[in-house]
Amino acid sequence: MYLLSSILTISNFICGVLSIFSLFFSDIFAAMLFIFFGMIFDLLDGAAARKYNSISEFGKELDSLSDIVTFCIAPSMLVYYISLYQLSIIGLLIVLGFSVCGLIRLARFNAKQSNLSTFIGMPVPLAAFCLMGISFLQHPVIVAFCTCLLGYLMVSRIKFPHFKNNGNWESENGIS
């Protein structure tokens, strides 16, 4: 059972890679589905690590590397494929910016925040989920603006609830 969390993390990574490959075959639905399955594996790997007491530095790094692929690169390629290609090099720069913001967010989390009771900056899976939703908006300029906003939110100092603390965020912040 000790390896279960790593297997789930690797499954998250595989979903990210398969999402990217799906775009090579113009299968937008499969690309989105693989990102969604990656999110499920990402939720399960943390839960398994806590349940089976297999939390480790290796697991934390493996999780972040997987998250970069599934929640930064794959959604960026998806939104570019669906909409931002219409903005040419500007669209490319915007999705690169989103991915770099996600990379910074994950590095900052590992270095400084993994033991905090709240997330500082939007978690990358949430940003990826939002990006998938906005990718179907009709106007690429609106999609570009929202993509930039999500990138900013990932590297911002805004606090987001940390669900794995079982309600501690609410009590610490006076919410009941």
C-alpha cells in the first residue's frame, strides 16, 4: 500500500501526457477527459499518502512534476488549440505565461507552503479546471484575458481554502 500514492501520481502524469497526445488527433473531448481523470488521480494520491502514512519528499516532488504536465502544459495546449491559436504569437505567449505561472506556483508551494492551512495563490488543478471551462468562450480576446487572470491568481498572495485540512480553514478564518 506504500506505493499506492506514487502509482496514483504517475497515473495523473500519464493522463496529462495522454491529454496532450489527444490534441495531436484533434480529440478535444478526450483531452479534457484525461485532464479531468488526472484531477481525480491527484485527489486520490494525496488521500492515499495520508491514509497509508506514505508522505515523502519524493512523493511531493513526483506530484508537482505530474501536476506541471496535467494542470499546466496540457490545459495550456488545449486552450491554445481551441481558441488562442487565433491570436497567433500572442496566444502562444499567453499560454506559455499560464504554464510558467503554474510552474512558479508549484515550486513556491513545495518550498514554502506545503504545511500551511491555506493555499497562497490559486492551486493549479483549480486553475486548469477553470481554464478548461473558459476555453469554449466565443471570443479569443476574452479567453486570453481570463487565461492571464488565472495565471496571475496562481502566483498571487490570495488565500484559497486547503480542503485536506478538514475544515480548519473555516475555523481559522471565522467561518462556520
